[in-house]
Amino acid sequence: MVEYNELIFEISRSGRIGSSLPESDVPKVNLQNKLPDHLIRTELAELPEVSELQLVRHYTALSNKNHGIDNGFYPLGSCTMKYNPKINEDVARLEGFSRIHPYQPVETVQGALKLLHELQEDLAEITGMDAVTLQPSAGAQGEWAGLMMVKAYHKQKGEKRTKVLVPDSAHGTNPASATVAGFRTVTIPSNGDGLVDLEELKKHVDDDTAALMLTNPNTLGLFEKEIIEIAKVVHGAGGLLYYDGANANAILGKTTPGKMGFDIVHLNLHKTFTTPHGGGGPGAGPVGVKKKLIPYLPVPRIEKQNDQYFLNDNQPLSIGRVKGYYGNFGILVRAYTYIRTMGPVGLRQVSESAVLHANYLRKKLEPYFDSPFSQVCKHEFVLSGSRQKKLGVRTLDMAKRLLDFGCHPPTIYFPLNVEECLMIEPTETESKETIDAFAEVMIQIAKEVEGNPDIVLDAPHTTTIGRLDEVQAARKPVVRHSKEKTEEGKAESVKS
């Protein structure tokens, strides 16, 4: 059988055409004096000439090699790779949502504005906040927008606070977002139970503290039991408490960041509310705030008056616009659909099932891997491969071996405060059979490390591409196809 994705150049034949394009109706422009000479193409691009059928088979073969939640288990800790219900796609494709334009007069898109307004209210209730903006197009952008509101809030009070506190188990975007927002970050260490060290926190909180960024449950999958005291410490110094909503899948219907004392929160709709995940977009990272921060929300704000929805730009203290138009509308429609499909009872069951699945899997694996924390976890948990490392096999090797069984590996080497870390999140959407099968694979790999380590060290064995040189792949990636030629000028091989 021809491997089209590997031989697309080799099967090219001159004159073979796989597409039919209309004549361009754009006037031709003389590029001379408009672009530098080295950017102007002087000869045709060396693209393969193939039929439409060959082209379809090429991309279909490539897509079949992808791993995604629709075709395999994806226990990627911290990312909440849960199933995206197809009803979300159906609703997002309704003509009333898919065939409108943000420049239309607001009176012609009242249905879309109603959906956005109701989603704002839903997310405010779910998080315990007083108002929500839907503009940010990713969790990281939501973090940045939230921190810009923190900065604006302190500035309005006549204070120039420069410090943001971040636990050592935090997501990397926390210190990155704080830095981009103009703050300096201070790391707060965890205690022996994997939670924020309250005494260390008290040493660093002062009148220069703008905010503490915290995930609860944290990235180790553990609930910060002293959260009320933590909030008192930060608020007592005049700082704000920021909730990283990456792990909200563990608390739906059980508690809210508002009840914990948080002033501001962002949500990752792809993690908690089943919108598409990955690929650099599209995404959405709505931000909710308590009443005192409402004046600083991005504009325009979607508001309702006399059964009419409108866009309000008259917010003099606003941090301004953070995203073109009003957010990634199609993603927001999907999240709205999920929330309305599940309802309050369903959302609560989501968290109950996610926590049950994580603890069930944790207990099955603990005899075979080191477990740095013994307490009940929430939606995810961490193990350590330090036991296997002593036998010459790293966590990375075990992750590569998992590929041979059709499983995407869990997150590895994060958080950084756990040696040889594996962070596993089965989510609520997986069946017991899938979780049991994954556990059996992990146990088999642990036994291979003890009895036949070479099979793990040489993995993967069944994938199209074997183990890459990771340093070179990161530093000098080859991101486009190129072909080598023989002396006769015929395509000989493809590199990618």
C-alpha cells in the first residue's frame, strides 16, 4: 500500500491537477518597490502535482495518525482533556450563530447577545463572582487581563504595588502573565502536604503585595484546606486573591472561588466546559470579578435594559479592549450549550465523577509507583517515577512506552516540585473499563522496568516515528516539508 503522507512528492507527476480554482478577481499588483527583492518569488513553488483523490488520501492518512480525545485515552494532567459533546458543534453551526457578523447593528443580533449575556450570568453564578467578561481568547490572556485589572484597581486607590505571589506548584503561565503585566513574582514554597506553606506566605505578604495567584485544588490535585486563612492574610495586607480556574472541573456545584475569598477568577472553557482544546486556538478564558473590580472590566460590556441587549463602552476606568470584537463567539456558544445541557445537577455530577475516577486510579497505581502525597486527591493526582529512575528508567521513558499501547502519556516533569513527576487526570467522561485498561498498562510498564528495562528504554516501538532527539527538536525544529533531488532533478525523499 502506498503511504501517501510519506510519498506525496514521489507520486507527483507533471501536469496532474487536483484542484480547479476560479480566475482571480483581484487586480494584479506590481510588487517591485513594495517588497524587498529577497521576498519576491522568481519561480514557481515546488509543490507536488497530484490528483484530488491522492491529495484526499494524503491528508486522511495524516489525520489518522493524530491522537485525540475522540480516538483514545488522554489523561493529560492539568489540561482536563475531556470529551467534547457533538451537540455543542450542532448548536454552534446553527445559521443564526454561524452566519452573523460582529459589525451588524446590535438590533439584528439580539439572539447572539442574549446568549452571551446569559453565559456571563451562568459563569458568574458558577464561580461566585458578581460580573464576567467573555473577551479573553485563552486562559493565559484571561490571567493577563485579570492582572491588568488588579493593577488598575490599586492605581485607582493611589497605590503602586509591584509584587505578585505565586506558589511553587503553579502553572507556568501564572508568573509569565504577572511579568507581562508589569509585576515581579515571588515564589511561595509548598509544605510537606503539598499545600501552600501558610507561615512562608505570611513572611512575604506586605503592603507591596498586589495579588496572590492560586489554583484550588492546586496543580498537585490537592485542595488548599487553609484557603480562608490564606485569603485573610492577603486581604489583610490590602492585596487581592486571584483564582486560576484551570482546575475548576473539580469543584463544580460543590463550592465556588467566591466562597473561598477570591476576588477575581479566569476559567478555561476548553478544560471545564468542553470547547475545542489545543492547536493554539481557538480558545476562551472568561474572567469573573467581585463588585469592587467591575469598573475595570474590558469594554464593551454586554448589558441588558428593557429586554434589549446592547454593548456598553462607557466605562471610564476600564482596562480597555483585550480581544477583537466580543470574544471567540463560536467557542462561547459551545460552552453555553454544555452548561445548559448539563444543568446544575449535571455539573455537580461532573466534579463528583472526576474526583471519584482520579482517586480510583490513584489507589490502583500507588503500589507500583512512589506517591508523594497520600491524602485524598481531587480531579487529578501526581505520582513519582523516582523508584524506576533508580533502576535506570526515567519517567520520560515510561511515557514513550505508553505510546505503544495507544495511550497519550500523562503530563510529565510538572509540577517541578515532584521528582520524576507524572500528573494524571482521567476526567469524568471516561468509563471504568478505560480507566482499568490504562491502569493495567501502567502496571505492566512498571513490571517491565524491573524485569526487561530495555523494552521501555527503546520505546516507542509501534509509532510511525521513533524517539526523536528532543534537544534538537526543540531548538532546531524542521517545520516545513523539503525534498532532496537526484541529479536528474526527480524528487527522491521527503523530510519533515
